[in-house]
Amino acid sequence: MLYGLIGLFILFFLTMPMSRRRHRWLWRKRGQVDFDRFERAMRKSGVSPTTIRFLWRELEPFYHEPLRPLPKDRLESQIMIDRPEIEALILHFWRSMRGQDALPSFSAVGPDPTVAQLGRHLDLMAGWTIRSAA
């Protein structure tokens, strides 16, 4: 048990610099992303404005400066967001938008979703479409 815990700490500290390097490399490759660029790209992907604002705000802690999200970013493999954190984002969205309503009983977002896929999933959960966005 103790060795496993020590191993997890070592793995955490070894992968932390890798994710920072990966994020820096991605930023150099695609340049500066501001909210307007993100919003335009997400709208082209069919995500509602409310969900776009939510994702911009809530994904910020997962991106190392100066990298910012784009719709094609793979959350698990590229940005290194763990599945429980993605599920927590979904739950936070639901509670923020729908209050105490029961969560819908349909399948969770697929494996290694992109930011756009997560946005469309959240819109579907909330019952929004691009034409009748909240």
C-alpha cells in the first residue's frame, strides 16, 4: 500500500513537467487563442453560447499558460484531464444550469472527448440546440 502511494506521487511529479512542455509546444504550434477565436470555432462545431462560456471558464485551470482551449483538443490524451475530472465538469454544468433536476439517464460522453464533443454533450443533456440556446 505504501509503495503504491509513493509510486503515484512519483508518477504525478514526473508527468507534471511533461504536460507543461506539451502545452507549451501546442501553444507555439497554434498561437494565441482568445475567447473570440474559441467562441467562433465552438459555434461552428454546433455548441450553444452558454455552454461555450461555461467551458471557457471551467477548462481554464486544466490549461497551462499561455495555452487556451480549442474545440479539437482531446481532453484526456492531449490535455491530460482525468476522466473523473471530466465527469465532475459535467455534473457541475448540470447543477449550474438545471439546479436540482435529476441527471438524465443516457450514456456518458465517449472516451477521450474533444472540447467540442463535450460541449455538444452538455447541450444535449440540457436540451439545448444551437437555434434555441440558453
